[in-house]
Amino acid sequence: MTRPTTPRPRRGERGQGKLLLRALGGERIGRPPLWLMRQAGRYLPEYRELRARAGGFLEMCLTPELAVEATLQPVGRYALDAAILFSDILVVPYALGQAVAFSEGEGPVLEPIHDPGGLARLGIAQFETRLAPVYEAVAQVASMLPVGTALIGFAGAPWTVASYVVEGGTSRDFATVKTWALGRPQEFSRLVDLLVEATVEHLARQARAGAEVLQLFDSWAGVLSEAEFDRWCVEPTREIVRRLGQVCPDVPIIGFPRGAGLGYERFVERTGVQAVGLDPAVPLVWAARELQPRCALQGNLDPALLVVGGAALRRQAERILAAWGQGPFIFNLGHGVLPTTPPEHAAELVEIVRAWQG
Amino acid sequence: MTRPTTPRPRRGERGQGKLLLRALGGERIGRPPLWLMRQAGRYLPEYRELRARAGGFLEMCLTPELAVEATLQPVGRYALDAAILFSDILVVPYALGQAVAFSEGEGPVLEPIHDPGGLARLGIAQFETRLAPVYEAVAQVASMLPVGTALIGFAGAPWTVASYVVEGGTSRDFATVKTWALGRPQEFSRLVDLLVEATVEHLARQARAGAEVLQLFDSWAGVLSEAEFDRWCVEPTREIVRRLGQVCPDVPIIGFPRGAGLGYERFVERTGVQAVGLDPAVPLVWAARELQPRCALQGNLDPALLVVGGAALRRQAERILAAWGQGPFIFNLGHGVLPTTPPEHAAELVEIVRAWQG
């Protein structure tokens, strides 16, 4: 009897292809794929070192060698099942012509746009040129990843990006953008339509350059009232999913309407995403029952548990695995890694998930 | 035939007593009672004038004549169905011995407490003395209100107040307070237990001074994961409701776990509140079906619509009235009045609600 030349797949990893893609194809896998939102970030010493070398944050996103290095750092350290491109959702308004800056410790600062005059300053003329380095970074990462590691491209969803475009940065009450959306919806929808178009273009180009999965971050979906959630989160997402289905039908899409709460179900029903990102507030049993029959789940460990580590981290990670591991599922945090996270706690989590026997 | 000496009650207002108390008693009323969260605030010119005269914000809360004047301003202007005491949730940590300051435009600043050493600095020794002016203000307002207007006292719920105590102000990621709560829950629960005790005391004293309804604001309930929501929002609220039931059983309690989303149902089931405040994201039909059979609803107009006014305001206000007006219901915003609100739009809303024929 001859020994097979390729090693036998381990239990739970016997299927063909990358774990992330299998989960997104609706498959239930022995142990779920794992990656971490903001896995390349300030909690990693190698990232802080790179950041110090790199100059500005936007420059880092737009310099392929730096973006590639940041993208690969956590993959090398933790053997995660996916790399997510190191970039930012605000490269889209930048490419549309808005002034965008990242000041240390204060978050992004944009020259706010909240009327037709401001809208007239935005356009797609320079889009390709400005974002060429991003697609170059995607192509480089795609050629460098380990065999089992999938590459995720991403963009901000139109509502969330619009909130930065209009408010000029992060906001506490979203008063300006909501007032525009509610008071002059026809006018505001011109901004949203432009962002839909730019987002489709941006994601399709990442897919063409080698991204195998696309994620849409709608970080501020939770501040919308019921009707506005449908209009400014669900509908634009559905349109993006529909158009991407025409140009890159084989690339699955993860939608993440963070904080959507009672709106998650409508989001899943109506948008056509292959997976939904869930924040830590989402009840485990509820999501297994109501959402998982319709699409893969991704989430939802509280990032604070990655700061805490130890027994509390293990207990909640195992609860999530038990609740969602029986269906298509991607283990992740419910929100980005906190800068105070000890890197060894991320390693603990990787071990817990890899050791899990569903 | 003799004309009755008291005027006949108008249609829809024929019952005994104040509309707010009737709604909280589970009654469905012809047109619902109305008040506005943060109804005394910067959108009112008379408030800005008072604020300029008053010196600091905390001083304003702790000087009865100023707190009384601010409380009465919106009631006088709009003939609302309730007055809510002008105060702040952070008077509780102040009374427990924490340094609290309000700097113009930057929100509250507290000397943060995040360990047992810090906890040891807090205590109830000075509680009564420090808050005596608040109860004096309640008593004065109670004696001055129009006959049909109910007086609401309030406090922050323990989780929300704890987040300020620990983070030292408003937070973007709640990293410090969540890390404490998740990593050393026994220790953190000493803070929460102290806040439960202080909150019961604070609310009971407001009731004794003349508050007819009590509201608990849990503004940051939405950042908690499922298990933590039960532990730090639902359980402390239930305990406060239970203890208040012993000392002032006739005073109804409105709980407002803002952003609770999929957790609202558990909150209503388990806490025993007489009404639940709902934020703008809560779907109307869902709440009518799942929550209203169990308690009165309060909410949930998006405050941005009060900035917009006109047809958009009327349309959504009427949608809410149609969905919730058939059961016990208190019309309100889903979040505080925005400073950019034109005062005449609040008057429009009052007219819409008062004119509604259920």
C-alpha cells in the first residue's frame, strides 16, 4: 500500500478549498474559519513600528508595499484563515475628490459636504488613478498569501461613508447627515447613488485584482430609524450586491450593518448577502434560529474579551462556537480589535477556535 | 336642565387624572400624552439665556430656583403633559464623592475610577446633603405645575452611570469599563451595587418630594453583549424596580435601555417596568405586537425630524400614532432634542399629537 503523496486532510478540514470560502458557500465545517476585524492594527508592535516608519495613515493605505506589509502581519503571526486588505473606508470619498486627513488620535477629518454645491465637487473622474495603488496592493497580497488563506477586500457601505462625508468625521448624534437624509431625501440620494456606484467600482476592482471575498461595513446602521434603515442601509446594499452579482458573480459578500438589532432580519432577507456580520449585542440562539438558515453568520465576540483573555475569553468563545458552529459560520469579533489588546490573547483565541470539535 | 359646573371633559380626555399617569396605568387614551426628552435645553432661547446667567451646568442642577425655572420653561411654552426635572444623571456620582465637571462643548469630565482603590473613595455619607437642592427643586416644581401636568423624576441606570464613572466621560469604545466588567466582574459589581443603592435612594427621594413618575436612562445599554446586557442592564434595573416597589409602590417607572434592539423584549419581560422607552430604530409593528401587551410604550420619533419639521415630521408622527395609539402609549422622541431644533417645530409636533383622533 502506497502512502498518498498529499497528506490526508484533518478531521473537519476534509473539503476542498479555503475554509472561509466553504463557510460562505453555506457549508458547515468541523471548525469554523477565523479572522479578526482590524486584525492589522495598533495592538501589534510590528504594526506600530510600520506605522511610525510610514508617515501618514492615508499614505500607508495608498503605498502598496506598506499596505501589503500591514495586511500580511497578522496572517504571519497567527495563521488566520483570511487576510483583509489593509485600507480604510474613507479612500472612497478621497478618490471622489473630497479632502480627507487622518490626524493622530483624533480620527478622520473631512471637508464636510452637505448641499448640492458640495456634491458638485465630487466625481469619479480621478477615481481609478487615485485608487490604483490599492488594487496593486490587493494583487501583491493575493500572490503572497499561504495556500489556505483567503483574501478579503472591503468598502464602507453608502450610509456609513455618507455620514463621514457629511459630518466631516465621526459624529455623536449624526444630526447633519440625518437632517439632510430626512429633510431633502431626493438630494441626499444623489450622494448615496454616487457612493453606490463608487462602491461597486471599488469592490469589483478589488475582486478583479484578487480579492476572493468582499465585506461591506455599515458601522453606523444602528442610528437609523426603521424606515431610514430600509432606505439608506438595506436598499443601497441590495443594489451593490445586485450589481456585483453581474460583474463578479463568484465572489461572496459579507454585509455588516453593525448595531442593526431588530433590523438584522430584514437586512438578511432583502440584501442577498452570503454572510452577515453580527455585533456583540446579537443574541446567539436567536441568530442561529432566524438568520443562519438564510446565510452564513460572522461574529460576534466582544473585543473587550480579547483584552481580558483567560477563562472569560474561552467561555464566551466556546458559547459562540456551540451556538453557531453547527451551521455556516465565520468566527470573528463583533467589532474591531481594541488597541489595548495583548497580542497573546489573539493567539489564545486562535487556539480555542482551531481546537474546537464541532 | 342645569349646566354642569365643571366643563365636560373633551373626547379622549374623559378619564380621571393626568394623561401620563393613565397611560402608565395601562389605559389606552384618545390621544396619547406627550413630552420630549431633554425638553429643557439649548434649542430654547429662554434656556440659553438662563444658562448664560447660571454659571456652571452642575451649579444649575444644584440651585433649586434655576433647576425649577429650567424645568418649567418647556411646559409653559408648549403645554406638555409632563415636566421632567431639570437635572443630570451625573449628580449621583457627584453625590457619591467623585469629582464631576461639565466643560463647555466637551461634555462631562470625571476623575475616572477603575479599581478598588478608586471605589474606596466613593460612599453615601454625603449623598443626602449634596443632593438636598435637587429634592427641593422637585418639591417646588410639584407645587407649581398646571393641574394636568405630571412630574417626572429620573436617574441614570447603573450601567450607564458606571460607564461615566469608569471612563471619566463619554467614550467611543467603552474599552475600560467593559474590560473591568468582563475581567473582574465581582469587583465591578461592587460599583454597580453601590449605584443600585444610590439610584434607589435618589429616585425614592424624588418621589417623596413630589415626582409622580420615575424614568431610568440606560443610554449605553446597546453596547453590551447579550450576557452582559442581562447582568449589567436587566438585573440592576429589576433590583431598582423591586426596591422602589417597596418604598413607593404607586409611582410608575419608565425604563429606557436605549439601543437595546433584540434585548428590548427581555428587558420588558424581566424588569417589571410600567413603560419602556424605545429608540428610533425600533420597528413600530414589532413593538406594538411584542411589547405593548406587556407595558406602555414611550417614543420613538427621530429627533432629526424635529429639526426638519413640516411634512416629514407629520408623516412619521402619524405613523407612530397609528401604530401605537391603540394601546397604552406616551408620545416622545427616541433620543434627546437636538440643539439645532427650531422651537416652532416642537410646537408643530404638539399640535399633531393633540389633534390626533385615535
